[in-house]
Amino acid sequence: MTGAIGAAGAIGVSMRLYFSSYHLWGARHFAEQAAQNEVGHVGPPKFDVLHRAYVVNCLLSTVAFLEAVINEFFDDAADGHFNYLSDMSGNHRQAVADFWKMKPQRLERSSILYKYQFALLATGCRQFDEGGAPLHDAKILIELRNQLVHSRAKTDQTDSERQERLRSRTERLFPPNALVQGSGNPYFPDHCLGAGCAEWSVRSALAVTDEFLARTKAKANYQTARF
């Protein structure tokens, strides 16, 4: 942070913003709220719009966090802001900066997980296994987020191919929504979007970012920010 006295006596402040920390805080908050709504639920299945909002916004925030971390990594290298990159070699920082500056629109608009893989390659680090942890769960997380962001009105049967595909990919990853236990509602969104899904989404995003930072010897604002 730097400051300067303006003509009118006001102090101008310059701050470097890392929204990844805000997204992560929001995701954790929404997951906690969803869990509180499910704890101790007894009686018949029920739909709770507040609970649904918590889970949906947790998923949106976790993917926003995942993308913000990798964009901030590239931005810090390109801007010569090395507070979080001081343990990386100068050659690796320069390689990351050069790639980000060379074709900014092409790389910036690439998929989130491609940018992580590309950054690992640029820094001479081992890339993530495309079919294993932690990338596998992150792919499913982004798919669920896309279902919400690009949603369309549709009539869906509980045993439709779409429902069965989502169930087969996710039900082993987290427990179902406790509020609708015993109902015959379609798996997605009612049984899928619960506190278990929200908590899993935060863990899955952190598994990628934590491992990425460990491999590249970089740090990130979310690791030190306190709210």
C-alpha cells in the first residue's frame, strides 16, 4: 500500500487487490450456513430457498476463487510484483510473465484448469494428472457450476440420462441434501445441492490451489489473509 497527498489535501491510496481471498471467504461462509440449515432436520422433506441460495452461491464462489488464484499468479509475475513469488526462480517468474504478456487474450480466456496446467509447464513443474486428484474433482465442480450459470428451463425425469450421469459422477463424492432425504425429487438439483456438496466444493478447489502453489513454490494472498 502506498499513499500520496493530493491537491486538495486528500491522501491517495494504492492497494493491490486479491479477490481470491474474498471468494474463498464467501464460499466457506455459504457452506457453513448451508450446514447449519441441515443440522438436526427432522420431519418430512422440505425445500428451503435460503438453503438453496447458500449452496448455489458456494459453488459460484469456489469456482471464482479457483480462477482468481491462477489469474493473480500470472498477474503478479507480469507486473513484477513478487511478494508471493519470491521463492520461485527468476527464470520461472520471467517465463510466466512472458507467456501472460505474449498472448494475454488467448491465455486469459482459456479454461481455468488449462491455465493451471500451462503455469505448471511454464515453471518446469510436474503437471496434474488429468484423470486423477486433484483435477478430477475440480472438473466436476466446474461442471456443476456451469449447470447453474448456464441453466435452462427444462422438465427432467428422475431417471433421465442426464440425472443418472450427474448421480454417477457425484454421489460418491459427498452426502446428499439432508433436507430432502426420502423425497422422490430428481437428483439434480434437489438431492445434489446440499451442505455436503458445498463443503466438498471448497475442499476440491483448495486441493488444486494448495498443490499448485506447493509445486511452483509460490504463495497466494488467501494463505495469509485474515478476516
